[in-house]
Amino acid sequence: MENPQPRQVERERMVRDQILSRGVTDSRVIQAMRIVPRHLFVPETEGEQAYEDHPLPIGFEQTISQPYIVAFMTEALRLQPHERVLEIGTGSGYQAAILSQLVNTVFSIEIVEPLAEGAKDTIQKLGVLNLVVRAGDGYQGWPEEAPFDAIILTAAPEHIPQPLLDQLAVGGRVILPLGKTVQHLMILKRTPGGWQKEELLPVSFVPMTGRA
């Protein structure tokens, strides 16, 4: 993705005030947040607030996450350039676009078809070639492309869908908001001997729908 100049000053301020100041240090994540034009992933009615420190509505009772949370979750996965990532909950496509700057391939599933189509359009306009979006219920994952090195959920299930755990490679990581009324951001790592689980911080995400 070429560095789009419009609103670059706002992105720099977002990175400085919302991301660096809160302890995100991964230089590749920081650069991705500087490059990807968040204002293109929000409705025109929300455009003026695109770089503010909070989530924004994107229609269909869905939201684009707060920039800090996008950066925090991305950094927590410790992504490597050769890896393949599955995202559940494309939304407007912003988180997927950030991931596409860091890894070989991103696969993203969105249950709301108009959002999936909108994300595809935005990603195509930006010339992102290593990101594939499809409409569908993310509960089942994307078995024909498994295994994945990392899986990220941007909507909160009450329990972790087993098909997603099954599609994670050994050494892989999954990060997700977990819970109904009270949610916590969790990260799990699949090791040869089982699962390592860590609770990161309290969060508030839209609930995962479909089978979940």
C-alpha cells in the first residue's frame, strides 16, 4: 500500500497520542497505523472523527474499534512476515488492512454481507493484494485455508468456537474478546503440549452473532 498523504498529520497525532503514549512499541505495528488511512474505513458521516480515540459506528449495529485497541491486539499477536492470519469480523476492513501490512496473507470473514462488500471495495481501491474477504458465519472459520498462524476475533463470543481452535497451527495464537456482559481480551497459544491462556485487559466489543 502506498503511503496516502491525505490526513497524514492526523494519523501521526493518533499514533503519538493514542498508541505510543500507551506503550505500544512494535515498530511494524506503529508503521502500519501510520500508513493505513482509517478515514476511508468509516462512513462519510463519521469521517471527521476517524482519528479520534474511540470506536465509531459503521452501520448494521457494528463498530470500527478504537485505534489503540487495534494496535494493542495486533502487537499482542507478535506477527511475523511469513505468517497467515484469519480474522473473524471484518467490519469495515480496517483491522484486516492493518494486518495485511505485517503478514504474508490475511483471510477475513464478515457475517453482514453489505459490510463484507464494502470492505472488499475499500481494500481494492487501496490496492491491497494479500487480503481476502468473504461473507459468512465466522464460527466455522475458513477450514479450506487452515491451518493459520494467528486468529483474531473482533466480536465477542460467550465461548471460543472450537472450529477456530482446531484451525490454529501449533505455535499459533488466537486473540479475542470473551464474554457477554463482562468481556476480557484473551490470548491463547497452541503449544505441542496444549494451550497457554492469558487475560490481557477488560474490553467492550459488539457480540459475535451467527452460530455463536
